[in-house]
Amino acid sequence: MIPIFSVIHVLVCLFLVVIVLLQHGKGADIGATFGGGNTVFGSEGPVPMLNKVTTVAAVIFMLTSISLAYLSAKSGTGSIMEQAPITAPAPAEKPLETGPVKVPVPSGETGKAPTKFPGQEQQAK
């Protein structure tokens, strides 16, 4: 359905451009170059007929524009995430094993923990 409306839309666009360019401007006399005789289109010339054709082409252009917008919005209801392949989650890494912290003891001292740590004297005051 969308390709049919697209072809109609493009054809109407081109036709509308040609019809607008053929219309007689207020200051320009470009209509006289296409024959000069006003009897082919009627007593008033080509202006009323070109206005009607332009109006019909504009209405068709608007209807195809609205139809294409509606159809394209309606067809895009899915999510791109639904099309993504489903993969297994990566295995979780083993947590680091925590245990007693080994503090290196300087040579010449015993392995006992000090009763006071540096900076405790200042906090106690």
C-alpha cells in the first residue's frame, strides 16, 4: 500500500510543480508564450481552469501526504530490541576472597599488634 501511495505522491508533486509554473503571474506575461490565444481555454482564458486543476492536485497531494504519514507511523510499532539476538549472560566473576590482612612486621619487632596506633594520642586529647 505504501509503494502505491508513494508513486501517486511523486507524480502529483511533479504535476503540481508544472501546473504552478504554467500559471500566469501578476506582473509577468509568461502565459502569452504558450500560444497567446485565449479561446482554447474559454472566454476568460486559462486562469480559472488552471486554478481548479491546481486545487485538485493540491488536495490529492495533501491526502497522499497524510496517508503516507499515517501508514508509516502505523507500521513502525515494534522495538529494535525485539529484533536483537538473545545471548546468555556472561558468567559472573568469582568475588575476591577476603581473609585476615597480613601486615608486614619490621625486623626486630614481635608479631604482636601495637596497643596504640600513631595518631591516637592526638585524638584522645
